[in-house]
Amino acid sequence: MAGFADTINQTENIPDAPDESRYDGPPRMRWANGAKASHPSVLDVPGTFYISEKTLGGLVPAEPWNEVSRYEDETGYEAEELNLIIIASKSQPFADKRNDKGKWIAREWQASWEPGVSQSVQTEYLCIAEGFYDQADPLSAIPLVLAVKGMVGRRMKELLEAYRKDLLAEASRIASIGRKDRVRLPQWSFRIPFGPERDKKGKYAFTDTGFGSTVQLPVLRFPPEINEAVMTQAYVGDAMLQHGRFLYDSYELWRTARYTNKTEGDEDQAERPEPRPASGQLPAEPTFKPTGMPSPNGMTLEEEFAAIDETQLARQRLGFGRRRETALQKLDWDTDMREYQEAQIVGHPVSSFKALDGREQFLIVRQLERFATGQESPDIPF
């Protein structure tokens, strides 16, 4: 019997193992602190929102994101000025373990804040970022997680408290006029503009950390005077307002999940936020094949696909898995029957969605979204 060496040597094309992260939630971004120039002849490096290319699976975000090589070992994308739609948030304290020389060893996550213990807090915001969705199509939005801590975490908390106290409160008051009950608009009602802090002369402003370094903190970019014109420009629209509520409810497990110390030193180790539904029995020959049906704008699915270019397809593809799950949840089917019912709608069993090419994923997702939004009505004997 041949040994493994003989067997593997007969395999000509061995695929590389994917670079998988232990983190199993939405793609993560953060605020990069920037760097103050050490000499007048050198330019300051501003603080920016930053996301690594490794987390995006080939997706290329649109403006205002720019490709950068901020670090030697990776390529990423940064946006100095960015609009965010905040859906939800969660925080968890942690303590960093260091050796006698002060070198970082591991991060220990805590279940709760303990007075008198040296701890920090990491806050994560589930959000929709400009450049990761088409404003005309809220369902194309790819949720991201913005993770912040320390001075940046405290600043973000202050900024969002100010947003809720000023613009959101006033908008809720206006929305309540003429209604029987008081309206409390959700925080995702408006796109919130962020950017790096600047001084009165327009130069980048840095804050001393107290530990021999500086950080450039984010600020809100709303105009000084909040009025209805500002609200109208920042309002996300009815479709996104409704979709935001759906995302908030859909990410309940993400909101309640807490990091554990199962993998020491890995700050992204968390319990799986959204376990995949159990598989149902798939039919051998689905009876319903609606892929040629026109949408309300008169286009079939194939015509919709033909109308997008390769760049748009690559940009959307990372979100196809999430959009598929969102549409299936909106249809409110029993968990153990989802795969059967999905197969009836799209015309064939979907055994491995990730392994499908971009065209096949697009057609499946758009078909499900049409039914989920009531654009088409399936005639399926459930």
C-alpha cells in the first residue's frame, strides 16, 4: 500500500490553504491613529479608517476608500473622511498580560468590569460604511464592524452621544409633529460623517496620549448648525431605515456574543455569532424555475446580471452570502426547511454557495431578494 508521500506526490496541482481568520463575523475595520511628523519637512500622517485587504476576500470598496500599503506585510484600504450608518454596538473589558520587560503576551477578555483592576474596554460598532453599498439598493449593503478602544474608543462614544443628543433628538421631535405617539428615530436613521481632527488653521491636530506618543482622534463632520437641510442630506431614506431594523434584529447573536479566552493572544476570538441553520431534505427535481421572470423594471435576472460590469460584481460578491441569509430570514421560513424552499425558488439545490462563481451567486441572491421584498410571488406548495 502506497504511503502518503507517494500519494501526494502524484497530485500535480495542490491548492494553497486559504488564509482564514479565527474571527467569524463581518469584515472588521478600525481607526488608524496617524503619526505626527518629527520634522517640518515631513508631512503628518492623518488618522483614517482602515480595513485590511485580507478581510475582504477580493472585494474592492468604492470611493472614498483608497488602496494603501500602510504596513509592510499587507495591503489595505483607508478613508480619511467617511460616512457611517451605525446599526448596533457592544463593549467588553479586557486586560493585556505583559512580561517583566513590558512586552505584550496575551489579551484576557473579562466578563464584566472590575473596579480597581487594570482593564481597558473594546467597543465594536456594527455599521454600514460609505463605499461598501449602493445607496439606491440598501440590500447591497455589506455590514462591517468598527473596533475601537482606548482614547479612540472614548472619543467615538462621545461623538455618538452628541449625535444622539443633538441631530437625532431634534429629528425625532420633528418626526413626532402631527403624530399621536412620540417618535424615537433609531440611530441608523442618518449617515454620520467622520474625519480626522484639525486645528483652526486646518492642520491635522494630534493629542498626547501621556505615554510618549500622540494620536489623531476622529471628529464629527456635521455643519455647526443642525437644521432640516442637514437632516435631509444625511437621512438614509425609507428603504435603509427599514433594512437597518432588520439588520439590528438579525445580528442579535452578534450583539450578545462575547469574546472568550479559548485562544490566548487572539483578540478576534469570539464564539460564532451566527450558526448556520440546520440542513433540510432537498428535492431531487425542484418543480419551480422562475429565473426567467421579469422584475418590476421589466428586466430578467440574466438582463440584470448583464447590466453590471466585472468591477461591480467583484465589489458586491463579498456581500452575497450575507444578502442570501438576509433574504432567507425575511421570508420567515422554518429553519429546517430553508434549503428545500430555497431550491424550489431558485430552481435547483444550493449545496455549496461559496463554491459557486459570481454569476451563479448573483442570480440566486437576486431571485431570493425579489421574493423577500414582495416583487415576485412564488407558487410553491409548502
